[in-house]
Amino acid sequence: MAHNVIMPQMGESVAEGTIVRWLKAVGESVDRDEPIFEITTDKVDAEIPAPEGGVLLEIKVDAGETVEVGTLVAVIGEAGESAPAPSAASSADAAPAPQEAAVEPAAGPAPAVAQSAAGQSAADLRRTKSTPVVRKIAQEHGIDIAQISGSGLDGRVTKKDILAFIDAGGASAAPAAVSSAPVAAASSGSGIQVGIPMSPVSLYGNDRIEPMSKMRRVISDRMIESKAYSAHVHTCFEIDYTRVDGLRRKYKSSYADRGGRLTFTTFLAKAVVNALGRHPIVNAAHDGENVIYRGDINLGIAVALDWGLIVPVIKSADDYSMLALSKHIADKGERARTKKLAPDEVSGLTFSITNPGVFGSQWGTPIIPQPSVAILGVGTIEKRPKVVTLADGTDTIAIKTCGYVTLGFDHRVIDGAVADQFVSDIKHTLENFDESAM
Amino acid sequence: MPSGATYIEAVREALHEELTVDDRVFLMGEDIGAYGGAFKVTDGFRDHFGEDRIIDTPIAEAGIIGAAIGAALTGLRPVVEIQFLDFLSCGFDQLTNFAAKCHYRWGAEIPIVVRGPGGGGVGGGPFHSQSIEMYFIKTPGIKVVAPSTPTDAKILLKAAIRDPNPVLFIEHKALYRQPALRETLPDKSVIGQLGRAAIRRPGDDLVIISYGAMVHKCIEAAEVLSQDGVRTRILDLRTLQPLDDEMVLAAVKECGKVLIAHEDTRTAGLAGELTSRINENVFEWLDAPVLRVTAADTPVPYNKELEKAFLPQVGDIVKTARELAAY
């Protein structure tokens, strides 16, 4: 009895998926639930398990191809059994995979790799050729080394760099169907109508064209979409984290002993969750006609990856103690970086936190993920001189641990006063943090 | 005082056990009997095992090794002590042209062990501090062992004595009485395996391949590197001929970056051979050029400060490893 393997639905809004690689070859036996192929979708990258045990009889969609959810991608059956005759709808006759299209070098401006090595400096060669292991991995995954930013000597792409690039879904950028034609807006394949078409970009002599990865393209579309729909306004508050910092230091090791990881983000998440409970309009969605007050507080926390970003979601975040919250944040962050998130862990957010402060940003103006109506950006936390009034009424300067937070909110739904009350609530919670909550 | 045996006590224990269990085993060397050996490895052995089995010889290395080969041909298992391995050059012909070739030429097994202290770092000067391994590693037919710990010194010496081939067993004199190395030795039934390397410290950012006393400097360097966040694997070769290709190549595959550290001089040192094997077999796994830290291409200086400059130190290993990590 043959079983069909289909492209699964990975998250509610995902319509298609790209097969990154097959983990099994035709003729190999597979166990039920054993991963047989890897996919990348708008939301996540994942390994897909076999629905039944048996022998992989046929692969109908090759690595590199993107197909709609529900498309038949393989057939599993018993050894010796033949796969059912391909139906007319089979993708077997489909256009060649993008990789194949890239085999012939495009005409036009010669890419850097075509240059002779003799005239290049050692530094140039380190950047473009890297090392044997990096080239081997690049070849296996069809990656152009030049599209990865390197952390090694002279900007060389190290083994770690390329593995991180692949982990972050970068390999799906592999098609390398680099066109030498001017880039046109329509080629983004985005469904977003911005209104004004992009002018073609003229190419200059030393330019390099890099097609957007799947993740990059999704981010691009979502950002344009949000900017187009929402009436973004930003408000910025300074928070005195001195008390929180003290509690963090005091409880850090006891949290660690219990498997938690107490950070400023834990406190921020707690304060945000509390404030969302008291200001339900901030924990809402907007569809252009209606305001939808969300029944749960699902907190998204953006995680920067080497290749883009992902926003894991902590569902019903108001159910959790500080300890549980710290564990969830650490766990989701770690699994985001190691590509282990399940699809439903990156969907359904009702409010989100982004933390550009870890890279040194003082404050930012984050874009609201649709269809939610607000996002909190956390700026860098540092020691600052502050004027404080002593008990006897005299002023003095003290060292305080401070940082800015910015709320990006949709003025269609949230008025300025409400937004400021919401952030004041967070500020008050943090500056007077209740130690009994620890 | 920490408990357990020192490196020299481990050598002594191995000899004592093998002399006890196998009547064919006997020792020959300069001053090993009445005096107990220049380093006192065999102190008291003559009284315990008798003059027939603990034999004092004239100062004539070619004669000692030649006599050992003759004894081996008659079925005995001689263990020869060379007072300082630098002096082995006097017995070079017997070892390389005769012992190493008997089995190839006539099918005759020569189960002899030539053992003694090698290496520097003790202010011994140019005639008492050299690393002599490459003269013999290059000669097919001789096994070469260079243990870095008391346990290895014991179990590998026992393995060498039981091996049917000529084995050169290089003890490191700077390790002989290092209190920090003391460890509980395995039971007399434990026999090591020649040709197997060991991982002394796990890590997968880069691997430092070494042997002998240099292993301990590499471990110290790895501790420093771990503060930079560099996880450094330390691979101790233990046997230099035959090399454990399997573990060396696996380490290169897993780490991608390789540093080879040895106390021997640079030109035609073991690092050169290892680098060639790595290039031939696992070039595609390299994430940086193979680098080496070695002694300078000069005789070993007598002056202690100069000797320190001549021998690779922890700081030298750290410096090169950092370059490699950042490559």
C-alpha cells in the first residue's frame, strides 16, 4: 500500500514551501516519523517526518523547488512496490529547478569569481575563495560564498559563518539565478502593491547581484505591508533599571540553578504582559474595519539571526511566573538560532518586543508586525549620570542603570495618551519591581 | 604531597612488572645495575632480579644494541637503557640498518626495546636535551613511542616490551619527577595499545596535535584560549610511529583548524609529516592553513634563558592558536 507524502501546512498563513534537501534517496527504507526532507517556508525551516514506514518509492519534487501546500512530493510504499503512475498534475514535467538554471553563467558583467587568481592579493583570495571546507560546504548547498558576510581574517567566510548561514535558512537563497538584467520591482514576486512602481536600478561596474532569500523576501513584504497599512507613531521613555538590575544580580544564580535564565528581557516581558492586561487595546488587532481584542496575551520576542530574524511567540505569556517566563524566552531564543522551532511557535503573536539595544542602539522606531497594533523596542541599557534629590532636599548626581524604550503604535487604533499610559505602566512596574514576583 | 605515581615511578613499575612476569625480559645499559641508572629508574633492581637480568655495560651504544639484537634473535626480550637518548646516534647503525631490517630481510623478529630520556627544558645543554625521534620515525621497521603521562608511560612501555618489533621508547626527562603529573597507575594486567592517540581535552573550534612534554603546555594554552571562547581539542599522539591517522584525520575533519606543536626542531620535524597527511587526505575539511609551533632550527642552548626561548612556551602556542582561531 503506497502512501502519499505531501507538502505540509506549516503555520496558518503559509501557502507554499521549498524543499531544501532530501534526507533519503529513492529506494532507501524509512521509519515512520523519521525525517525524510527539509523544507523552508515563509515561517520556519523544518525537517518533515515520514507519515508511514516503508521504502521511499519516488521523489516527485526535487530539492530547490517551491510547491504549494498539499502538493504530492513523494511516495512511500513497500519494497518492490512501484509508485503509482504520475498524474497529469505531477510536477515531474515542471520547469527545471532553479539550480539547473544557474549552471550556465549569465552573460553580461563577469562575476568576480571569473577573475584569474594570479592577480589577486592573499586578502582578496581569502575573501572570495575562503578555505577548502567552506568551498566544499558551499558546493554541497549551492551557495555563493560571496553572499555571506565573513567574520574571519580579512572578512574571510569561516566554516562557522557558512554553517550559521545555512542554519538561518540562507541556503534557500542558493538558486543563484543571478540575472544581469536591471532589477525590477515586479521581480520581487511580492503581492504587496505599494502604489508607485520601483524604477529599474542601473548597475555599476563592480556591483554584485544577490537574489533575496525566502526569509529576506518575506521580511521585505511584511515590512512594506505594515508601513502601508498602519499609521505608525512612536513614543520614547527612559527607564531607570537600577532596581531591576539589582534584582537580576541577586536572583540570577538561583534562577540558573532552577534552569532559568534571568535577564533584563525577563523583567521587560513581565512588565509588558502586566501592562497589556491593563490596556487591552494595545493587545489587539486591526483588520481595517474592526478592532479585535485578543483573548490571550501571546508575546512575540524578536531573535536576530545571522541571516534575517525570526519572532518566536510565547503563548498565554500572562500564565507564567518570572522563572517560567525566563525559561521560555531562553528556550525559544536558543531553538530559533538552531532552527528547531515548530511552525505554531512563530505564529499568533498579539504584541511583540524587539531588542536592538543588544547591538548598541539607544532607541529605535520599530515597525508593527501586522495585524497587531503595537511593538516595543528596547534600547541599550547602560549606566548614566542622573540628578537625584536626597532626603534633605539637596540635589546630587548619582549613577543609574538606564535605557530607553520605544513603543511603535498604530494611531488608527491607539491614541497617543493611551500609548503613553501603557508605557508609563511598564516604566512604573520596572522601576518599582515587586520582589515577591521573583 | 599528592598521591599517585610520578612518570619515572611509572617507568620503573612497568619494567618491574614485565621482569617479574616474563623470564625472557632482561635489562642492559650503562650504570643501570650497581648505580641504579643515571636517573635511578632501576635502583635496587640488580639486588632483586640479579646480575644476569640487570646488566651493566661498557659505554658503547653500538655494542649494547648489537648484543640486545643477538639476544632477541635467540628468543629473549631485551630492554636497553640509553642514558641520554642523544647518545643513541652511536648505536644508529645497529638500530636502523640491522634491527629495523631483520624481519624484512630474513623474517626474524627483533623484540627489543630501546628506552631512555629525551627532550629538553632542564638546562641539559646541546648533548643532553635533544629530540631524536625523527631520525628513527623515518626508518621503516621501528616503532616510536613518546608518552606524556605516568599511566601511558607504564602501559605503553609494557606494550612495547610485548611487541614483536624493535621499539624506541622516548621518555621525557622534564616529566620524570613532575609532582603535578602524579596519578594512580592501572593494575599490572593493563597493557596499552601502540599506535593509538588520545584526546586530552575536548573541543571543536581547533585541534592542537602534540606529544610528550609539549602536551601539557598545549593543555595550559587551551585553558587560556577557552577564556577567548575558543574550544580547543588537544590530541596527544602517544605513538609517533605508526601514527594514529584515524584519530588525527577525524580531529581535522571535526575541527577544521589544526595547530601542531612539538619540542623538536622545525625543519623535517613531525609537523611536516602530519601536515602532508592532512593535505593528502582531508584537504576539503580544512578551514585554515595547518600551522606549527616548534623549537628553532638550532642546537639546544645550554643557557637556561636561551633554552626557554628555543623551546615553544605556552605563550607561543596561545599566540599561534589565536591567529588560527581568527583566520
